Amino acid sequence: MPDADIIHKGGCFCNAVRYQVMGLPLLSAYCHCTLCQRLNAAAFILTIHFPASRFSWTHPEPYNDALESYAVSTKPWKIRWRCKQCGCTVSSYNSKLDKWSVWGAQLERDVEGRIKDWDTIKPTAHVFYETRMVDVQDDLGKWAGYEGKSEKLG
Ligand SMILES: [Zn+2]
Ligand SMILES: [Zn+2]
């Protein structure tokens, strides 16, 4: 599939906030960092990064009417966006790197409940695995930090 034909749609729990991302991701990984754990109340999440030009909001304009933004004090350059109505965080924008991140669990599903075009977006690694809450037995590499830029743990 040509890169420009790959489009994934996603959004919040109540659907008031919607977005789409185009093309292949820069990074797709299961993240076990403590920020992701706390933000999602989950053991780990699927984080997917795109260049800023590949992300767009798709719910009715003006987009910001449906959105709230916030940043944690330790990462003020990373703005997280959430739905005003249901409170779900759906994406974050990193102004240092000019990249958007979305979460795989919020992407559009097929009739069987699986994420559409999974092969174009599936994760390549487990990152920040040192702070894991659960051991994962799969074929993906396990890294202390980002894939290829930190100690490989398994
Ligand atoms: Zn919502
Ligand atoms: Zn994380």
C-alpha cells in the first residue's frame, strides 16, 4: 500500500473528538513508562508517533471547542489533548520534535473489533520496559528506553 493511501482514524471514548493520521508511523511501540501508566491507568499502552504534517483533527470546527490541553511540569514541551466531554486524552504534540503521538487502542476498528490495517501500524518493540508492571512474552525486543537507543533487556 502506498504511504499516502494509509489513513488511520481515531478519537475519544464519546466520539466528540476525532483525528486522522496519514502514512507509516515514525515509531510504534508498547510503552511501559510510568507517565503512560498513570495517564492511562494501564500497565502499558501502544504509542504511535507521526510527523506533525501527518496528523489532523477531523471533528467539527472550531476544533478547540471540543478540546482541552495540558502539560505535565516535567515535560512542558509536550502538550496533551483531551476531550472536554468525556475526558479522554487522545493525542499529544511534542513541540521540540514537531511530532504528534496517538494511542493504538483509540484507532478505528473493523467489524471484528480489530484495529484496521494493523500491519501498517503495529508495534516493533516494548519501550521503557524497566518500569513494567507485567512481563510480556512475545517476539518483540524489550528496551530500557527507546528502541535502539537504550539498553536491550530482552
Ligand atoms: Zn469524548
Ligand atoms: Zn510512555
